[in-house]
Amino acid sequence: MKPRIKVLTLAVNDLERSLAFYRDGLGLPTKGIIGQEYEDGAVVFFNMGDELILALFPATSLSKDAGIAATETRLGAVSIGHVVNSKEEVDAVMTQAAGAGAVITEPARDRFWGGYSGYFHDPDGHLWEIAWNPEWVVED
């Protein structure tokens, strides 16, 4: 296996609500819900840059597609890191997320590893970290 991840799929309870959070609240570009003409096919894709795609898939559809039982527990098993170019940008994204309905779990602050970050949950409980590190360069 080569070290490459292309798609990160999040199980969501309400596709319309999650679409609104990420598109309208966080400003991520998307073509909206596609695949509605197929049973269990409705999905949303966001191009996250660097060839990564964030997908939103109803939890029941994802569990059916993967052949597993759906789970409601999504807290703390994984965090999704979004890297920005400054402390001010961390604060701005955290404020934007809160305004979109995110639950701030840990306000942004200086971290032991030399950076600055904060955490929030999206409407389905997925944990996001917004982070800046003086040694990381993000190209927009």
C-alpha cells in the first residue's frame, strides 16, 4: 500500500444539516448533494485542496455500504486537523465554526508542541482541530 489518502468520509445523521454546516457555515465549496437518484446514494463532496476530498454520507448508507452496524458514537476516536497560517486564522476559523453551530470543546491556546490550536465538534460530533505551527507552511 502506498501512503496516500484521497477521501475522508464522515458519517452524518442529517445530510442537509451537515451540508449547511460545512457549505454555508464554514464556506467550503461543493456542488451539493449528488446521487439522490440511487438508493442509499446521496452524498456530498468537498474539495479540500492537496487532492483531498471530504465526503458526507448518511450513517445508515455508509454502514450499509461497508457492511457494518451503524454507530452513534463518534466522539474522540479521531480528530480531523485543519492547518492554517497564523494564530489569528485559528481564532477566525474557531469563531466561524462556533457561529455555524459547532460546539467548541477546547478554545484555541498555545500548545506544548510549539503551536496554537483549538477543537470543536461538528453537528454530528466529529472532532476538528484548527491548528497553526510556526514550522508548517500552508499554501492557499
